[in-house]
Amino acid sequence: MKRNKLVNSTIIVMTVVTAFFLQGCLGGTDLSRIERQRYEMRMEESGEVTAGYMLIETTPKADDQLEIKIDFKMGDSSFSQTMVTKTEEIGDAFGTLFFANPTLMTLYGPLLASQAMFLPLLMTGGQMSEGFRWETSEAGETLTYTVSSSETRFGLKAYWVEIARNGQTVIRTLLAEEEMFPIVVEIRDPEMLEAGQTSLYYELTELILRD
């Protein structure tokens, strides 16, 4: 794996570590509102496809605390954990869980780094709309952001966004308009994948928010 991208993005990744699962970091949704959230995943490596999922559930407890349950499975690898944390510290709790598990980071490291690539787009302050196109170049590398279409999922309007590096599409994602969190992400960037991997695919298939 080409670690340089992940190492150089560590500070950014720590900032957006919950952006994949949760709607708070780039948008503003209270993380404690997540009641149940499930992502289906696929990894293509050496011509074989491995499927898995990540399920997150939270339950309010006494004294302004929150119980967090995580159930993860990818091929032969699995991980389950339950913990209780203060509601205002839920972001730190998720970060600790994810970064403490090597299997999770192998899969989610590339995803989190891919989300960091959207920060320049968000910092432009522009509103996404179909047909939107934005390009930036630095050190001989050109990144092109294109919004191709939109659709509604879970009652949220979302846009399909493609990122191309030097003309080659490396990331496709379906981003919720207001919360700016990813509903679907497909990564085909060799700089973010393990050696032998050709793609990683993540799709939010279940989302329940408490009022």
C-alpha cells in the first residue's frame, strides 16, 4: 500500500474521521441522533470480490450518556464492540474505536482519505448543482470535480460527484446535499488502495435518526 497519502492526510483524516459514518463533521447533524446506520461494503482484490458490512447502533442512557454498538464483518474478518460514552464525546469515541482496529483502518483509511479530498471543494463555498464542475491543479496534478446528477435517498437530496485525477476517474460518491456526508462511495484510486486492490465500494443501506 502507498502509505504516503494516508500519512500526509493524518491530521485531515482525524478531523473528518466520523464523516463517513456520521453526519456531523462536515454538515451539522448531531452525532447522537444516529439510532441505527448500516453500510454495505465490497472490496475487489486480485480479481476476487469480498463483501461485508458495518452496523452502528446507539441507545441513550442515564446521565446524558450514550451506548454505542458496532458490528463489523468483511470476509473472514469481524469485529464487535459495545461501549458507553458521554453524549458530547461521541465523536472521540468513534475515532478511538476505528483507529484502534487494524482491520477497520485497512478498509476505512482509504475512505476517510477520499473524503478529505472533498475539503477543497467545500471550502470554495459554492453550492452543488447538476452540471457543476470545478478544477484545481498543484505540483503537476489536476483534480477535476464534476456533479453529474442527483437523486433522493432516505428523504435526503443527494448529488453524484466524480473526482478525476489527470483525467482518470478515481472516486465516485453520492453526497447528501445539506449534511454533506457520503451515501455511496466507490474508490478506484491506486494511491489509496492496498497493493492488489482495484476498488472499494461502500453504500449506506439503512439510516434511522432519532428526533
